[in-house]
Amino acid sequence: MVVLATKCYVEGDARERALDGLRSLVDNAIGELAVEYDVGVRHDDFPSVTVEGEDETVARNVLDERWGTITPDFESGDTYTGTLESWDESGFVLDAGEDIRVPSAELGLGPGTPEQIRTRFGLVQHVPMQFVYGEPHRLADAERDRLYEWSRGAGRVNANSATRGEVRATVNRAGHASDIVTVERLGLLEQSIVCGEGTDPPGLLSSIGGYLPAELLCVVP
């Protein structure tokens, strides 16, 4: 069983839509391999994919590369993926099957409190993030590079609690289809709207906020 490092924390019809979307994504990734698979959700909201067949190892590696995976065992110095669950004055807490506390000094994202850093980089709750396991834990260099790259672009609006299709539809409904470059998938229910040149991220957030019941945060260059 492969446990994906993203979460399905919505309920009811929204949960079914999210799982339908995940099944399509998994099928696109490994559907042509010689495997049989089934998608479910664990008690802690992490999706699981049971994979069996001749290409089982390849399929597991493909899923791990795309989503990151939750493991019961950690090795010091290795890189893993967890989801941003909480933050306080002492740092971030990531859920990687167990709570991983990344101290403020190990975030490596510039000055400010963890809350200020979270807001500055548009880190909505549950967004997947890479970390290096150790004493202390720290954000991975690749994660820091990704976030700094966001801050050097044209701007973004990040959202949670919605599928990529739902966010795209919301942008279209608000009349901003021509103002964005794409909607980038960060996790199953965490999306990043990449602004086009000349688009004001706070203005876009204000315009779509009434249509999308989600946490929305801007990344302003």
C-alpha cells in the first residue's frame, strides 16, 4: 500500500468529487502499467493506493515522485513530505503520519514570525511541504527554493479545500480567465493560481473570494 502525502479532509459530496479526481490522477500516472490498484482514504485523511502486479515497484515509485509518500519509518538526513497542519511562535508543525515540528530557526525563509512567513509565502493549511528529518527537523532546500521562486514570479493566490477543477471554474466565473497563467496543483485540495503579468494578486483574491469557500492567501512579488 502506498500512502500519499496529501490529504482528503472534506466531507460529503466534496469528498466524493475529490476522490473521483484523485482516481483519475492515479489512472493517468500508472494506468498504463501492468498493475491493479484501488484508491481509498485512511482514518487520518491520507489517501492510500493499493498496488499489485508486475509493475508494482515502478508504480510505487511514480506515485512517490508525484505526491510524496507517508512512511512509518524515518532516517535522519533523508527528505520526506508532510502537510502543514499548524503553526505558532516556535515554528511549523507538519503531519507526516506523525507530528513533525520544524523550529522557526530551521524554516530558512527569511525574517518574521512563523505566522508572518506563512502569510508571506501563501502557505494555506494542509499544503504539502518537504522537510529533512533530523535533530532538529528543517525544511528541505528544494522546498525553500520553491517558495522563494514563488516570491520572484508575477504573484499567486493559493487556496485549500477545493479541487483544481473547482478553482479553475471559480476563476472563470469571476471573469478572470485571461488574468492568470494556470492553476497549479499543490496537493489534492490545495491549488495555486499563477497570476499573469499585470494581475494584482490581492485584487484577484478579493474578486474570487465570494465564490470560493476556502482559505485564500496571496504571494505578492
